[in-house]
Amino acid sequence: KKAVQWYRKAADQGNAGAQVNLGTSYVKGEGVTQDFKKAVQWFHKAADQGHAVAQYSLGVRYDLGEGVAQDSKKAVQWLRKAADQGDVVAQFDLGAKYWSGLGVAQDYKKSVQWMRKAADQGDAQAQHNLGSNYKNGQGVDQDPNEAVQWYRKAADQGHTDSKFCLGVMYAGGKAATGVAQDVIKAHFFLSAAAAQGCEEAVGVLKELNARLNKFSKHTGSDAPPPSQCTCCGRTAGNGVKLKLARGAMGLCIVERTVNAHIGMEGTKVVALRNNRAVNLSPASFEARELSDSREKKAEQTGPSAQANRWSGGKF
């Protein structure tokens, strides 16, 4: 209550920040009885002085019909004023308005423009939405690699859905998702999403592990190496032995020996070299070392199980 008293003294003298604080107090009912009409009055005073937060707050009140008659067009007008001043939440909400067509004509390109502004300021949900835009080709040209970059930015901030989308894209492979298949990254991101409670990730992870385990018999040291990889179709020759590390989801290894292979142990990624388990992280994963130039050439020109070093990264 004392805070509200001081807000009122400053607000009565025209202090825009105090007017916003007083309006917010009326919205939340903190120190005063909740009163949306009085909140709108104070927000208007600050908004007329160009205060971005007040402008955004007015947009929300018109959007929800709190203290004023609901009016989507007026909501957009106030959101735009705040967004033009760089208010990240207003930029996101304005992008969402253009996406849904509420208060404005639906326009995916303009939606992307405003989402990008919010994403560039670090808004994780906006980054995720941009990833989906590029993945699906909505408002922008379809670009799976650009989608991955935006999903990673959001995933780095802990965004669960972005981790799930990354896992699905890496698991599906180029034919399905436009991104090079990488089971290690797929497993990593799906496990991270599952750990955050994403049930869909749990389901996809089970399917992924089932497909990997289906071919586990090919990876034992007692199993003879196949003459042709069922993953990439490469055939053995010139002393090079082919071994299917894990098949259906696309890991194959060109190697001299059959002692090194990739395995999955629960949700922990491990590598087995000469039957010794080595813990790996996706930031520094190497499936095997090639011992001569012929195998190096094979690595450069054909599919391999080596994952390159990489940095991790509402609709």
C-alpha cells in the first residue's frame, strides 16, 4: 500500500514510469482493489508520453477487453507503437497477430518480420517460431538448415519444443526433413526434451532406440562384417571391411577392424573401442580414427558415423 501511495504521488506529477507502476498495481490488485478501468486510465497517461510498456499494456487491455470494450484493431495499434520502440514482447505479440489475422489482415511475411525482431533480441519462443517458419516454408522460403539454426538458438535457452524439433529433424534425415541424418544429435536432443517432460520426445526416443537395437547384432565383435552396408549401400573391397554400426536410422562406418563401434546405453551415448566404453558428448564426438589415405578419402566422399564438432546450439 505504501508503494502505491508513492507511485500515486509521482504519477500525479506526470512521471510516466510511476503511472505504469500504478496502472499495473490496479491490474494485479496489489495494494489497491483490482480495477481495470483505473488501470487503463493510468496506462493512457503514460502511453501518451510515449512509454513503450504502457503502450503494450494498453494493447493487452484492448485485446482482452479489460477496462475497455474489446477491440482487436486498437490492440494492434497500441502493440505497434510499443513494437516500433523495440519492446520485445510487443514485437512477438504483433507477429502473432499477423499470423492469426486478429486485428490485421493475415500476413505470414509480416509475422516473420516481427518475430525476427523479437528473436534477434533473444526471445526463445520467437526463435522457435522462426525455426518452424523456415522448416515449413511459411512466410519465408523453406530452408531446413536455417530452421536448425533458429531451433538451436531457442534450445540453448532451454526451449523444450525446439529440442524436440531438432531431435526429430536429425533422426529423420535429409530425405524426410532436409537435414543430414545424425543419430547422435537426434538422441541427444530428444533425451533433453524428454527430460523436460516432453511426452512426444519420449515416444520418438523409444522408436529411435528400437530401430537402433534392431541392428545391434551386427555390432558385436563376434559378428562377421557384412559385404554390403544396408544403410548406405557401400560394398566392401580393396581390403576395406564394412561394418553396420546401427542400421535403419543411418549410421554406417568404413573401418579396417570390427572392434570399434557405436552403441547406445539407455540415454547415454557411448563409443566402444576395442570393447572399452568411452563416454562421449555431442560437442566432441568421433566414432573412429582412419588409418590411411584410402579410408580418409572414403570418409570424405561417403556417409560416415563421425559427427562433426558442433556448438549447441507458439504456433
